[in-house]
Amino acid sequence: YRLSVQVKDEKLDLLHLGNKYEDFVRVLIGQRNETIINDLLMQERVRRGGIAAICSVKGDQGKEVDLGNCELRLCDTALLIIPDYHEPVRVPYSFVTSVQADGYILHIRTEDGVYSLSKLGREFTPFSDDFDAARQELMAKAQGLLRELAPTAAPAAIHQAAGLMGEGRAVRRRDIEQIDPAMWKSFERQLDVAGIRQEYEFLTALAGTDQQCIGFKQDLAQKDSPYLWFLIPIPGSNAIAMEATSSAEAGRATYFFRIVSREQFPKLKKDIMAKAEDLVMEINRCMLAINFRREPIYLAEEKLTEPRYLKYYYSVLRLPELQKLRRLFIGRVFHREQVQWEQDTRELLAFNAASRDDAAKWAKATSEPDADEENGASEEAPENGG
């Protein structure tokens, strides 16, 4: 009945809790989990919560973890699993590949593994129905947005594309062109509306490939202008470029990520395209996991302890997806004028190709603006939509 609590570099031991021990531990972990939900960027509107279940998860490597008693929360874009004695887990609906009922156990298969929910009692059917309805609603929003972006596309093509682009996922050019080549051209026209067509074409020319990805997410705060982002691998410079914006007026920066270790790069030039394709999909998943926030990607370690950035401190410590983005991050290039942006982009790519230190980051010699100067609104995630 001793409870040890690790607080940074110190350990706090709590003794003599008596018959209050289990209740105290449960409440303490519950309060900590609510903080984690906020700090790990999991907060979004809860459609329905307070659903009791027992949960276990079997990872794609076959390892099974019993999470025990949990609270289930159906949110707009994800299922939130909050165990009594473990940290919360966010399961995006767009990661779900199938749902199967085995008696009164619900098996939710995702790209990462299988979540098995049991002991739902009377909630089994209502929860199953609401879970399916939430997924269908997200799909319907994605289809509605695609109909606006590609109005001439056939309904079957819209349905197929929406399955690839749920929750804002960026989709590969070749995957869309296999469905409907005209749809990709419609996507590219949206880059004109957002004011980033020149940047897209410049980066595409540098890339020398057709591996571009474009994604859209409806920002409920700005219903007339969807949140748009693209990823472009530039294998010859060991980099992937990422741009995101919601309007032509928004302040912007282009973000760059390393594909492979800089030591490996000279030896992998023939195989780097395959590595780039894998990383594009991984960045997709990572951006969804951090709800498209970019500020925590580039903030220096010392900045995280400043009061205005403390909201990201815990997420950097605990989110593997955010850790990966920070590890691969090369630098960002700000948009002031096109000539300046192109020159800075070439300098960053040359720096990345020549460097052999994976920890080295590129920064322009002149001082960079803070996120607020760049335009704080563009650094925030879009409010959850399709």
C-alpha cells in the first residue's frame, strides 16, 4: 500500500492510505489522464462519454496488453479509451479498417492493431451503433468536401477517394489518378485558391517525381476555406517538404523533414525513393496524431519550459509521433516573397544534403519570426470537421 509518484527528478512516496488506497489511486490516475488528454492534443468535442468497458489491445507485432477497466468516449474524429490504471489511448476513426462483433466482444481492427472491448453490458448495441454512426458521419463529411472540391467527379469516385482522405489525410497523386485523373487536377486548382500553387510547382520541379500528396480538412471555424496541406518528397536532397494553410492571406512557412540518416544518405541514393514513400505515409499519421499542430514540431527544447509553450511540454515527452517529427525536422522557410523563399529553400536543401549530423537544424542567418508573427492562426489545428 505504498504509492510512488515520480515528479521530474524526484520521487514522492505516499504511505498509510489504508482502505482509501484503491480509490485514491484511481482518482489520481483519472485526474492525471484528464491532464494527459489536454496536453497530448487529444481534446475535441465528446459526442458521448461515460461508457464502461474492459479493453485489451493486440499490437501489429502480436503483443497483447490488458488495459483493464476503461471509460470509452466517442469524439468527433476518434474513439478515446481512458483506462483506470493506464494512460489514455486515441483511436482515430480514419485508422479503423474493420469492426467485428464476437458474441458480446467488439473487435476494432486498426492499422496499428486490434482493440477488443468487452463487458459493455446494455451499452453493447448502443455503443456499436454510435461508433458506426460517428465513422459514417466522418466519411460523409469527407465526401461532402470532395464534392465541393471536385464537382464533376462521379459519386463512385468521390466515395472511393473519401475512403483514402478521411480526417484530412494527404493522398498520393497516383492513388487519386487511378480513381479519376480529373480529380487530381481539381485538387491542384485549390492550391491557386490557397495561394500556394507557385510553391507547389517549384517543389515538384525540384523533386523530379510524381509522388506528391495533397490533403484537405474542413475547418469548422472557417467553413468557406478548407484547411489544405501537401507533402512532396525531394529524394535528391534527402528531404520531404510540407506546406499547410487555410487561406491565401495566412502567414505561412514550408516545413522540411529528413528522409533517412544523413550518414546513410550517400549510400542509399538508389533506394531512397522507397524510403521517402514510407515516410510520407508516416508523416501523414504523425500529423493526424498531433491534430495538425505545427508549433510543437519546431520549438527548441529551451522554449518548451516558457509559460506560453508549457501546453506542449508533456506532449513532446509522451507522444512518439511528435518525437519522430521533431527528430526528422530540418527547418522551415518563411514566405515573404517568392524569390526569397526559393533561395532559402535551395539553401536549406543544400545544407541538408551536405550535413552528416542528424541533430543539425537549418535556420536563416537573419532572425526568424515567432509563430505569432508568422500568423498564429495558421499554426493552430483546424477545428474538427471532415
